[in-house]
Amino acid sequence: MLQTLTNEELANRLGLSDHLEPESDSTEPSPWGVARLIRREIRRRGLATRRELRNSLEAILAASGFDNDASGFIRNVADRMVTVGELADVRVENQRGYAALPSRWIELSKNDAVLLGTVCTEQHRFQSYHPKQFLRRFRPSDSIVTDLDRIGVKRQSFADWFGAPEWLRLVRTAETLSGLEELWSWYVSQLRDRGAPLDLQHTKTLAIAPKPGTYFGRPWESGPTRWTKPTELPDGCYLAAQQGYHETQWHPLIIEIAGSDAHSLLVGEGLSTSEAYDLHNLLLLARAEYMKVREQIIVDTGACEIALTFPAPRQLARSLDLIGEPAGVWKHSVLNVAATIELISKELVGIEFKSH
């Protein structure tokens, strides 16, 4: 039976207008609906290049009234799905693409679990609760868990999903380091063994002031920021950055100040820029744990939000994408604040949760 649908009616049927903010009704489809379309396409193909995915879904979005940068929005949602482990980022004949991963579910609290993967289940179980929601969440009741097990979807622990500490991959050493405190001590030792003299007066270098909870900022920003001149800090070891070829290019460092003398060492030599900064962010937590002055996450229990006051290492950022949804700059909306604190505290040290 043929039926004529308006753009709006088609968008509603596909879930592309779920929980849209009023000002974005005509510009961006719901991530929830786009993720459903992506799962369907990957489930059908098993593997799809970015071009194939775009060609399949752009026409659907256009027919639903969303033809403004549909390609960019499809890629954005697909990349978010890769981040949390719903899809694999692969190369297909020199093209970037996405592949299906084994479906599994993770319990985040007694009342909240998330289903990862492309497996098809009854739609009524999963509801979007946030404008930027794309993950399938559910209450892990016995009946749902039993049914997921029946179709081969097994439970995965949060710790297993989180994986081994990222610094184990980023730090190249034959020494056995048991935690972030030892990582900081090891890097300080490397600085003292291999560090180069640093001219504090004539080198464009900024250090991170040990002021947890205050506005972090970026090296090239003016106004209140934790980035400060090394000469304004007392003797000791700090994380820092040195300006490169232009104003917004800065190379991560660890430095030691001793009176008028200073030495520096590049962080993450041989790593890509993103990996070097991820290691730099991990060293920030490592220094905080070593110095017993931890970095802070601000908790607003009433609003069910948490806010970072420091740049998140990749594993922390990935965890927040799984547990909650972006709610602003460095902010995430979560369903259960207490459960979020418990999950993160078990996997990362150097962090203190403070009530708003």
C-alpha cells in the first residue's frame, strides 16, 4: 500500500526529529535517528566506506527535510559511535570506512545499561532522553538481559570496556610502571637525564599552574587561565608547552625550575600530536596524584551534570561519551551521578569530585 508522507512525517517515523531543540528543527536531524540508520546500514552490509554510508543515508535525510550538511552530520554520529566502540574504524581499499563489532551490553548502574553494536532488537526498549543522545540505553531487567543473552549479546564489564591504561601504550620504556605516580616519577627522571637547558627569559614557554578547579584555558588565550610564565612559579617540576611556528601551535613539555636555571623535555617524542597531548593530559593527573593535590570534576547532583576543569585524557572523554551526553563546554549530562563517580574513580586516579 503506497502512502504519501510529508518531510516532517517521514522524519518522525525514522526518529530523526526526536528531542530536537526548537532552533534546530530545520537544520539538524536527531543523533538518535541517524545512529539507527547507520546501524541498519552496517548491519545490512557488514562493512561500508564513508562514501557508501553517505550515499545511502543522504537521500533519506534530504527526503526528511534535513539537507543542510547531511554528510557532515552522518560522519559526526558515526565517529561518535566509533569512539564508544559501537563500530570499528577501518580502511577499505585506501578509503576510510566502518565495520560491525560484536554486540554487547554494559551495566552502568542498577537502572541504566547501554547496548553497543548493530544487533537488531525490539525498538520499544530504547528511548532517547537527551537532545544529543545516540546510544541505546535500557533498564537491565531480568527479561531484557535474558533476551539479549538468547540472541548472543553478552554482558561486558565497564572495566573491560575501559581497557588497559592508555599510558602503557604511549610510554615507551622497558621499566615496569605500576601506576600514574610511578609514571610521573619516571618522566621526572627522564627530564633530569635527558632534558635540555631552557632559557626562561627568551623562550616562548608557558607552564600549567597547580591550581585545580580554576579555569584551564589554552596557551594562546588571554584572560584568566592556568597557563602562566614559568618565572612566576616556585622551584619544581611542571607540565608546560612551547610555542611552535604559529600562535596556536604549542608542543607539550615537562620542565624543571631551579632558581634561574631550568630544563625541559618534550612529552611524547615519536608520537603523533594528538597522542602526545593525550599523554600530556595523563601526566597532569599523574602529577596531581603524586603531589596529592588532585584535579577536579565539579558535580551538580540536582542537574545531574558533571563538569571537567582540566582537559580530559582520551579514556576519560570516551567514558563520559558512554555514560552521558554533552551538555556544554566540558560538561556532561548523566543519569546517575553517584554511579558515574564510582565508575570513573575505579579506573582513573588523580581526580577529585567536588559538589557544586
